[in-house]
Amino acid sequence: MSSSFRRILRSPRREARSPEHAALFEEARGRHPALARHHTVLSVLGVLSGERRSAYAEKEALTRALVAEHQRGEGSFWASVLLVAYYPMLSRLRHRIYGDALCADDLDQLVLASFLSVVAEFPLDRFRDRTALRLRQQTERRVFAAVRAEQREQELVHRAEPEDLERGAERPWPETRPEPGGAPASPEEAADIVVFLVEHAGPVLDAESFELVTATLVCGRRIPRYLERAHPDLDPEERKRLYQRVKRRHSRLLRRLRPALAHLRCPRTEADGLCLFGGTSPTKESTK
Amino acid sequence: MMRAEDRRTALALAFRETAPSLIGLFQIYEVEPEVADAAAEVLGRLFRRHLDQPPERCGRERCRPMHALVDELDRVWEIIEAAKASGWKDPLDLILDEG
């Protein structure tokens, strides 16, 4: 069992047991007959944690009372009581989740946050029975939907080129040219581009980075193809690992390059790539 | 007349810009790795001969000769930058002044 999940619940447990909330509980007793029979919240928690089937009706009434009090929105005390009462269910749910879509701490938080949001929104007027069962089902649905969404997103991120991801959020410049194989048309153009890059990006790039951005920004090559040529002897597993590293480095490089080249941006279409594509001397443009 | 140390600095700057230029061209034309490695070897030897630099080994994993050469040139570049920071006039300016 995850010790971190248990640790997270230490604070709610302390809060639920704290005598300073006695007044809140006392007030709630006046509102709910199910609570009126109990002198302390510990007694309520004792019944809710019991295994007796005969106590089902009482448990149902207590759960509904706790949910109603939580929905009144008076502090975190009732949330803590509910978390402690439903800890066994939450813990089972937490430990049914496998995979690496989210780290352990995030999963702990996801389970707790999903449960509390379900409790906060639970329509007590609409559902008048099997409250505990509904709380469990709705929490499960939310948790698994969130995990699946995270998995889908990670899969997309994993497969996508970094520049495609960035393109989704903004229109960055410079970026990998959309058409692969777009090498310069003539030696003069190639020379223009290289001089441009050396002049403006050379001081901020090391040799490998310079080679990488030439491949992607100038020639429109995808990173896997670049790596195939640069490291033809790598086994597939090693190549995969290297690809992940290079992909991240490429994103960082673009972030570093953009401010260095921002003053040179010109109103061309993205298919033109860097400003000088088409034959204009970049050096002349940049010094205008 | 330019001083010998300024000439060395100017040469280092030129080499520092030549190496990435070649890297860029080799990448654009997808030159065979052997050609790129040989070019790095030639450039490195010339650089070391003109600047009296001892050869340096690249400590990184999967280090291509041209990348290693740029690292080597970068170290010279750093020395130049430090010299500039202490008030030394940029040797390229000296060349332009003379021209």
C-alpha cells in the first residue's frame, strides 16, 4: 500500500479528530437526526468503518449527513471527515491504477480531489439511496477518465515532433519547415543560409546544436531521420532513448534561438522557412 | 602592423566560424560522415599549427571530430572573450582599421 497516500491523509485525520471542531459537529447534530445519536465525530467514524451489514441504513444516513454538511461549505472539517471515513475505498481505488501516466503523488492527489469534487457536486435531492455506492462509482469514473486523458495526451506528446506541439499553442518562429527535404536550391543559397546561421545563431549554439538546427530549420528534416544519419550504428532501444533526449534538446534550442533571431523575423509564409529563403541576403536584411 | 597575438586571435575567430559553417554545409548536402570527419581533421591540424595549440581529446560520448573541434575552438574563444573583457581591443577591429 502506498505510504504516500496514507501520509497525505494524516492531516485530514488530525483535523477530523481535533476537538476544536466540536462546535461544528454540535451544530450539525441539530440538523441531522443521524448525527444526533452521536456525541463525537469519532463515534460517527466508528460506525462508518464497521463491517456490520445491519448498519447499512445508519451508514447511508450518516454519509448523507456528512455530504450535506460538506456542501454547506463551512471550512474543511467535513471534507476531512469524509476522507477519513472513505479512506479504505479511496485507498483501494488508488491502488488499482497502474501505468506511468502520472507520478505516484499526482495519482494520490487525483484520487482525493476527484472524490471531494464528487462529494461537493453530489445531488442529494436526486439520489436518495445507495449514496456510498454512487460516490464510489462517480469517483472511479472521474479518476479513470483523468488518467486516460493523461495517457492519451502523453501518447500524442510522445509521438509528436516538438515543433508540432509548439505549433498547437502558438505560431513560433523559426520552426522546422513543414516540407521535408527542402534543402537550399543552389550553393549560393546554401552559403547564405549557413553564413546567416553562423552569424546569428553561432554564438549561442554548440556544434551539435548547430548541426541539429541546420537539419530541422534549414532542411526540414525530422529528428528521427537526422539521427539515422548521424548515428547509424545505434540499436533501436538506444536510438529511442537518444531520440527523446534530442527532441527535448531541440525544443530548448528553439526557445533559446527565438529571442536571438526575433529581430530578423520577416513577413514570409511558413513554407519559406527562414527569411532569406528566396535568395535575399540575410545579412543585408538584418542590417537594414 | 598587427601584433602576433592579435593575429592569433583573428585566426581563432575565423576558425571558430569556419567549423560551424562546414557543419551546416555538410548537413545541408548530407555529406558522408567520413568526409566530414576528414575535414575536421584537416581544419583541426591547421588550427593547431597556426595557433600553436596542442590537440585535445573530446570527453563526450559519441563525439564527432567536427563537434570536438568546435569545442576546442570554443575554449580559445573563451580566452579571447576574457581578454576582451579586460580591455583588449577586438583583433577584428584591428584588421578593419588596417584595411
